[in-house]
Amino acid sequence: MGGPAAAASQGAPSSEPAKVLPAQGPIDACEYTDRRPNLQRGSSGSAVRQLQCYLNEAIDAGLREDGRFGGQTRNAVRDFQQCADIAVDGRVGSQSWSFLSFWANDPDRPFFC
């Protein structure tokens, strides 16, 4: 009925080291960067791409994710801010990032206001 192999599989210590899996957080809908700097018209780079992707996911903004914060991105930010009922200034700071991240990663997205 069970020999040495059966005994070993019932909790006997193993000479193999335990494998430690890396902690995994929630998957983000957009993965250009995890930086959240203040952004405004004229900003550029991966954080702007993250912003544009979030706006596309959150409110279906239809932006090209080119990393340039121009007039269309500013207008989409303003639309989002109005929809989220937060300060409407066309700039992205901590409050806008927080709301955008939440909305863009919601399973019921995009939202239409």
C-alpha cells in the first residue's frame, strides 16, 4: 500500500528549495509607464501615452497614443474631468490620475457621460 514514495509525498521535507513566486498586482489596462507626473499641454513622453491610453479606455476618447499632449488630449482630459465631476482645468495631477486609473481599469468601461 504505500511505500517510501507515498510517505515522501505526505508532507516529508524535500531537499528541493521552495519556489517563491513574485507578487503580482492587478493588471493595468495600459502599460506605458507607472509614473504619474503632472501633465499639461506641451508635455510629452511615456506618461502622456499612459494618459492617452487611460482616456481611450475610460471614455473612449479616440486619441492617438503618440505621447504628445496637444489640443485633442487637453479636450479629452477636460471631458473626462467634467464626466468624473472633478476640477476641470485640462491638466492632469494626482486627482485626475487617480480617477483615470480607476475608470480605465473598470471592467464596465468605457463610460459615456
